[in-house]
Amino acid sequence: MNIPAIMSKPAISVSPDRDIRDGARRVSRFNRSRAPVVSDGEVAGFVSLTAPVIEDMAAKRG
């Protein structure tokens, strides 16, 4: 079995210069819990929907 057969589609990633709230919204919009942060074609890390991110987003709305 190859990776495309088991991965979620569409594949999404986040740019490292993106605001964390924008990155979290992108992850949420595609119904994911995390996405790779890609810089110059390389994975630099991951952004995930953790409690601190969600709490920060809620505080900014309030």
C-alpha cells in the first residue's frame, strides 16, 4: 500500500509566516486536527488544534 491510498484528501499545509489563528482556521476548515508547516519545500513542524490555540482564538473573538 502506498501513502496516497491512506492519507486524508485534500492534502493541506500551512506556511510558517501565517498567523497561528489563520493556520488553526485552515486546519479546522478541512476538518483536520493538525497540518504540517512547510517552508521552502521542507516540513518545518506541525500546527495542531490544541486547547491553547482554541482558547486564544475564542479570546480574540470576545
